[in-house]
Amino acid sequence: SAWSGSSGGYSDVFAAPDWQADVTLAYAELEDSDMPPASYFNKTGRGFPDIAAQAVEYPVVVNGLTTPVAGTSCACPCSSGIFGLLNDARLAAGKSSLGFLNPLLYANPEALNDVTLGVQGGCGRVSGFPAKQGWDAVTGLGSPNYEKLLEVVMKLQ
């Protein structure tokens, strides 16, 4: 489920890149009462986030004690570790590392765990973006699925 404290939305500065534009525009044009008013965001802007990961009640060990923490400082290393393992598998097979991932991820959304429940907290009286099927402005394409991504990346040259 999407975390209500999560960030996400559309840039007012940068346009959506070609590899993202179709999915972010489709989401922005949903006729859904859960969506914030269209006048509050730039539907042709670069959408974010690209992916999501577990970031609430994440167990870490501090001074020998397990403590639950939350935030990007949990999600980012988790996702980075998955992509590091994917690069390791490719290198072990004599292939190159993956490089810039976003076009690959958007071309293979089925290799991520789509998050379809939850909504951002929003700002004041304006509701936040809801998690929906496919890309959304609260969880992106979803969380990385190592096994499915491994299949995808090992088929690449």
C-alpha cells in the first residue's frame, strides 16, 4: 500500500521524457474522483517517482538494537541493492552493466510489483495522488521484483 507521507507528482520545469510520457499522461487524464484537481499539476511534466520500495517500519540495527525507521533512507538502499545484484548477475554472465535504468523499467513494467492501494496525504484541503494500476504519481511503476527483473536483464545483450 502507498504511504500517505510519500512524495510524487509532476514537474513544472521538466517535460516528461519520451520513455515516460504515455504512462504519466494516461494517469493524469484519469477521470477519477480520487485524483487531485487537474489545475493543481502539470500533466505533461516529468512524473515522479519512477519506482517505490518499502519505506515504513523498516528494521535497522543501531547500537545493537533493532529499530523501525521510515523514509527514502530505507527505500533507496534497498532498491539500489536489487539493481546491484542484477548488475552482478550480468557481469558474471559476461555481459555489461545496465547503465541508465529508466527506459528499461518503463519498457518492462510487468517486472515490478504494481502498488494499487493507498493515497498521498495531499496539501491542506487538496487530496494527494492515489495509487492506481500502472504508473502513478505516488508509487511510480511499483517496487522492483528481483526475479522478474533478472529475467528481463539477462535477455538483454
